[in-house]
Amino acid sequence: MKKLIAALLGISLYLLAPISAPAQSVQQSGTVSRNHSTIWNSNGVVQDGGSSADSPLSTLGVNGQFCVMSDRSSAAGRNLLCFQAATNGAATISLQNYGTATQQALNFVINGTTYAFPGALSQITIGVTPVIGGTNANCLFISAGVVGQQACTLSAITSLTGDITATGPGVSVATLATVNANTGSFGSGAVVPIITVNGKGLITGVSTAPVSVTVGSSVINSGSNQGLLFNNGGVLGNLSTLSSAVLVTSAGGVPSLSTTLPSALSIGSPTFTGTMTMPDSSTWANTGLSKAAALSVGSATLPSGGNVSISGQYQINGTQIAASNLSNGTTGSGAVVLAASPAISGTWTGNATFSGNLTLSGNNTFSGQAIHTGTSVPSSAAGNTVVLGTIAAPTLTNTGQAFLFNTAVNGAVLEGDGSTYDVALLNKSGSVAIGIGTGTTVPVIPGIASGTCSTGLGLDASNNMIKVSCPGASSSIQVGTTNITSGSSGFVLYNNVGVLGNASITGPLQLSAGALSINATTTANGLAIWEGTSAMGNTGAGTLGQHVVSNGAGVDPSFKSGGWTLLNTLTANNSATNLTDTTSISSTYSEYEIVLESIVCATASQSIFIQVNSGGSFQTTGYNSQLILGTGSAVSAQTSSTGILAMNSSSCATSGTGSYTRLYVSWPGGTAPLVFHGTFQQNATSTGGMTGGAYPNTGTFGGVRLITSSGNLASGIMKIYGRL
């Protein structure tokens, strides 16, 4: 720092060297020292600038570089320290050696303490930042904010031994010591692993042992208490307990518990003692079926091909049946199989169900139900009365027989074959009340004689029997069913002074004045016109798309062109492209009107476009569309080539009653250009405007669709009208 001050004083001597000035002399004040600078004391007076330790110089400015040299430039070696500021760059402090002088560091001495630079005032970069002074290999430390040095007393780990081995220095791979030479996978469905662990938690040995269950000591942690264990596909299964159950298996061999025996169970030559209880709670004593035991059977079928020994009496509800009348057991279906043509005497007091053919030749009394489910129709034979279940109606070929059965369509059916009647209903005296004549479908009531008629019977269009008026009676006429026994076909019936008359219409039907009247030939598909008290007139048929138009008082209305015809109505359903119509546009109409009502956009900033179907596909480019938007007093414009703008991004409402557009389309036909013009409005706001445009239409105009620039249409309606 002293050298810096001395250099500054030297420069001041140069700057303050005597300058000749006219009419003014420079005087020296006080003594001066060699190599000191000169400074101004007052006007015309200079003095010694002093030393670096004591100088009266109060300010010094240099425009450019300011340097301090360690020696004269003529010396063999020197160091040069320079300071320089820049207007448009960073200021610099440079230290440079010249000649024989060696490179030196730059130190800052603050309050007697020396700080090396770079270092405390910058960053220390390993391998780059020099350390001035100190002892090589010493460790640096911070003491009171200053970097110091001392001998390094710490030592680094260079290796690991024991259970983990590694060598250093730097990053090393650690190796675990081998404590178990038996490696691999252990355990399966049949064996469990046996593991040995030392005090350090290391597995030092692994072996296996078979899985075993010790009766009386092995613990089962799940399943039903007292339930049976079984192999369930390689997994230990457990059956739930069930009172009074037997162990059965399915067709696939899966075991289960059941309170009933399987229907297909076959027991060969069983011997029982005690009493056997049947499904109807009746019991068979041991004098019945071969010493039958106390066995309760819910629903079982005796097996075919097996033998049941009968020793003693066999009874059904107390009625004895001789053993010789029972089948030998070689065939049968049902609970009891009877031999061919068995003789059974007594009275049936329970429910008797016959699934085969049963012939009863005597008097049979059933105090319960006799249920017939047979479907095997016997041959038609005279003298038989056959009771069956559900069958198809047979054809009877022998007189004197009857069949009672049922069908899915007709329900209970009685079919017979007699010489006078096939089926007849008789009174208690045996007289026929109603009969169906042999081979006919006409009912006959023999007991009805001719006499005065008050009500007749007839058939309606569905062949249902109904009450009708008697022949000649005027109380009622049944349209479509009442017979007219006289008169001419096609004539009109009328009241001819209290008598039903019949006459032709030879001229126009004329009612009294002011009533319905047609006095001229009508035109097909025309409209009737009231003509006051005169006969009715009618219009022509008109053509497709025409409307009935009033022509003023005194002139009949007529069909004319010019009115709008609603062709289609489409409803938005939260979709961007679902409002599409390719069926309403045709050459029938030359003008169309597209009306958008209550259009609500799902998101804000969406533009609404109309695109046309030309040449069989919807076009997405080539439109010339312009829209003028007014929002309050502000007016803006927008154009589009991707479609005709029906609403811009500022006019499609996202809530409320929505936005509205009415757009007219002119189309002369063929490939003529399509011209659009119309208006739009955003619900009750001040946002609205006009829109229009054209499409060159190089193909046939075939449809329109409503699309959005982005997002969906939440709701709204598009209507399409046509006009001739």
C-alpha cells in the first residue's frame, strides 16, 4: 500500500510540473524532498507532496490506466501492478512480471493480516488455486475466520476385514464373507426349509424336512372345526360340518357332505333290520322288504337290474299286494314297478300318478287325485275312453270312443267319435243339450224350437260368439257382422218412413242448405272447401313443397309456392359434429334456411361453422366467409376459409338461453355456387352481428353440418327449412 501511495505522489509531480503561464509566477512553499511529488498549496504556490506515510494530497484522478512499478523500466526485472476502469466493460487489476522478475501472487493486507488472492476473496479450486506459504502436506483449517494450517492427525480407512472385506483407497467393492455353502431354493408342497441363523443375523445353514401332521398336536389355523380334510388340487381342503350327513363325491371326484344319497347310488343285495321310513313318512316293518332297516330315504329310485326280496306282506297304505304280483325288478321306472297286467284290488286312498298307459277294466274309486301324464297315444279302438297328459290331437277312426287330454294352445280337450255327435253335453236325464255333429264343427242345440226372438247369437270377426239382434229386428246393427238378407249390394240404407230402405246414389249427395254437400267431381288429394250455403268445392292436389294460401274473401284458397317447409330438426348432445344432415337437401328446393336456436358451447372462445356436402363429401376448405361482430359500440370483423361462420368465438354463449343464428342459403341447382347471408345474436346481451359468404360448389349440393372450432356443443337445436 505504501508503494501505491508513493506511485500516486510520483504521478502528481508529473501532473503538477510548473507550467508557464503569462503574468503569473509559481512560488515554492516549504522544503521539498527528492523523488516526492509536487502539489498545489494555493494559487501560484506549490509544496512538497509528502511521503506515502504522510501526504497532504487529498484527491487524485486518472483518466486511463494507473500503474505502479517495482523498479525502473531500465531494470533487469520488474513487476507492474495496474488499475483500470472501463466505460462499457469490467474494471481490471493486473499484476505482470517482466524481465528476470518471477511471477508473484497478489495479497491483500487488512489490519496487519495478509490474505492471498485468489483465496479468501474468491473460491478455492482443487488442483488450480495456489497456496502461498505453509508446509506441504499439512491440513488447512479455519481459525477465527482465517485459513490456517496444521499437521494432519486424521487417518482414512484403507481396508475392511471380517464379515465384509474391501480395500482402498477411493471407491471399492465390498465382498460378503461366505457363511453358508448350501445355496439354492428350498421348500415345496412336500417339504419345508430348516434355517440356521447366527448371532449376527446371517443364515449359516439351510436344509429341508418333510411336511408332517401329528394327530393330536398339529395345529390347524383355519377351516371348520371337526371338518374333514382332503387334497383339494394340491392344497389342503376342509369340508364344513353337516348334521346327519354322508360323504359323497361328484362326477369329478370332489368330496362333499350331503343329507341325501345320490340318485345314481347302487347298493347290491342290502340286508336291513328294524323299520324303513318312506318319503311320505310311512314305515315298512321288517316283515316287508328283506328285513328293512330304519332307513329314511328322501327321494330314491330302486336300481334296474337288481333284486328286492319280498318275504311276507307288501302293503301300500294298508292294502296288501301279493308278492307274486310285483315285478322281479329287472325293469322299471318310478318308486314301484308293477308286473305286466297286475291284478290290484282295494281302494286307492292316496295320490296315484300314472306316467305310462293304464287300463282300468273295473270300477275304480280315487279318494285323492288321479294325475295322468302319459304322452303315448294308444291305437284308436271302439269302446275306449282314454285319459292322457299333454299330446297332439289324434285322428279317431273307430266309432264309440273318447279321448280326454290337454294341449298348450287349447288347454283341456275332449275329443270323440260317435255316429250322431262326436262330442255332446247331456243333462241329468241323458238328453243332449249341445252337440257337435259327427265330422262337423257346427254346434247343435236340439232343445231350441222356433218362436219369438228377443236376442240372437252371432260371431264377430275373430269368431267369438256375441249377442246380436234377431233377424228383422231394428234394435241394433252390428257393423261387419249383421247380415242384410235383401236389397242390392253397394246401395245406401236409409230410413224410409220408419222402414229400412235401400237405394242407389245416382247423383251428388245433397243435404239441406248449409249442410255438407259435394256437387262436383273431386280431385284426388285435394282439399275440401266450404262454400257457405252452397255445395262444397275442392282444391287441386298441388305439388311437393307447396302451401295452402288464402286468396282473400270470395276466392277459394289454393296451393302456391313460396312458403317455408320444415325438413329436419337436429339436437346437440354434447358433441362437436353430431348435427349433420345429408337427407334434406335436394333439387326440390332452390332456397334453404338454417336456424340455430339456444346454442350453448361447452367451453368459451369457440367459433361455430356451417360446412356443406359437395360431390358426396363434406368440404373443409375453399369457403369465402365474412362475419361482422358488434359488442356494445365496438365493431370487429372475422373471415374463414374452413366454413361459413355462424358464430365467432365471442358470440357463442356458454350458459343461459344460448345464442341464435338465422342463415339463408341460395342454390340455383347443379354445381352453382352456394350463397349464404344471415344474422346472429348472443341471448340477451349486446353481442351480435351479421354473417355471410359463399362456396364455389364444384359438385352437387348434398347436405350441411354444424361443427365447432374446438370443444363440444353442450346443447342447442338446428332446424333446416326449404322453399321452392
